[in-house]
Amino acid sequence: MLDPFVESHLNLQVKISYNEHHDFLIRHNLLKCTQVLDVGTGNGTFLKRLAQDHPNIHFVGIDKRRQCVDSCQNMLAKNLDVMQVDMFSKKIIMDFSRFDGILMRYFLLHVDHAQKILELFKLNSKRPSRFWIIDLDWSQFTCEPHSETFDKLTSLVKDFCSKISVDSMGGQKVLPLLQKLNFEKITSENLPFSTRTISIEELALYLRQEVLCYSRMSGRAASDPETSEILRFIDEDFRSGKFQISYGMILLYAELN
Ligand SMILES: C[S@@+](CC[C@H](N)C(=O)[O-])C[C@H]1O[C@@H](n2cnc3c(N)ncnc32)[C@H](O)[C@@H]1O
């Protein structure tokens, strides 16, 4: 099973973003699809809500981790299946040509060969097929007015990403990659997590959990002074409304015809 802390963080992330991300899918042809694949489905919380909202579409979630697939078992439905598949495995048993919709939500940035994944779909997916890529975009991670403690928060995230070979600016690089591979009808929107759409309490909780996750995964001790300073900044300065934080998110749509 997944770590309960990671599980609750994934659930909060879906709670604060489902409406806007769902709206993006609807505005970009979800309703024209009959078979949708969710690559790197995690604990499946986002996919479960999609499947409940669209009983006439069949959804399949895949993830390379057994714990993720296990944690999805209690949400399987007539229109929702989950399978353990590693996109980089030499022997992928999955037939991608049955899907006319492919969702990659917080997935491409978490692998170090985004181009390989897109090439695989270019070679194997159905025509027409629709692609939605939703990911973090730290080039749009901002704080107004400037705060040195916020800079420490961005460094924490970037340090962790470089440790696990993830490109923290990867969100910006997907669009030219789609163009290079001749995907069509590419559109991109920036929809950051901010107090424009999320309550200050929920955004503060989300940022707090992000910091704890990244700090822990970077191997810092629970008493790490820099982590404590960042948490105090979120709990006091951000919560009191002194700062506006925008947590960058890029939403991309493309087609193969
Ligand atoms: C950040 S989670 C995204 C969860 C979910 N899509 C969401 O929107 O909340 C990224 C997921 O991608 C999965 N993953 C990473 N590399 C993978 C690969 N090569 N094949 C399949 N899944 C992979 C991880 O196990 C993880 O669950």
C-alpha cells in the first residue's frame, strides 16, 4: 500500500485541481473519446472521479508500481480498469492502439525520457487520438512580493528534482517536443494553483505537504532548520495574506490524426 502521507497529499492535490483539469479535458474533446488511457495513474484518485463523471467512456489506468495498482483495487468499476505496466519495459504487453484518448497527469515530468514516451505513442496509438498533458511548471512558480524564504522553497524542490534526474523546468519543454514530433492542434494553457481558484487554507496545506514530502525525500532530518523556516513562512506569512504564491501548472493538448 502507498505511504498514508503520500496518499493524503495526492488526494488533496486532486481535490484542489479536479474541476479546472476536468474542464480542460472537456474543452479539449474528452467527449469524443471512447477509450481513455491514464499513464502513471498513481493512486487513481483523479481517474476514479473522471470515470464516475463519464460512465460512457472506458478508462484504463496504468502504473509501474505494484503499490499504486494495489491501492486502486477498491475503485475498479464497469468502466474503469487498472494494470501494472512500465512504459520503459522492453516487453510492453499493452495494445496502445485501442485508445483514442491518452492522459498524462504529473507523469512526463516524473520520467527522464519524455521524448521516448511520446515517440512510443506516435508509433502505436490509434488515429485520431487525443493527448492531454498536465504537469508542474516551475518556471511559473512565483511569490509576490519577493521573499528569500520562498526562494529556499524553490531551491528545495529543484535540488530534489536534480537528485532524481527530473527536469524541474520540463513542463516548458514538452510543447516544443510535441511540435518536433509533428503532433497536431497543439494548445497550451497556464493554470497555476493560486488563491484565484483555491482557498488560502487549502493552498497553504498543499504547499506545507509539498515541502514535507520534498524535504523527507531529499533525506533531510525532521528537525532540518531550513524546512522549519519554510513551514513557518507558509503557516504565518502566507496564511496571513502578506504574500501571493502561484504554483505553476501547464496544461497541454495535442492530437494525432
Ligand atoms: C506523480 S505520480 C502521478 C499520479 C497521477 N497521475 C495524478 O495525477 O495524481 C507519477 C506516477 O507515475 C508512475 N510512473 C513513473 N514511471 C513510470 C513508468 N515508466 N511507467 C508507468 N508508470 C510510471 C509512478 O509510479 C507514479 O505513480
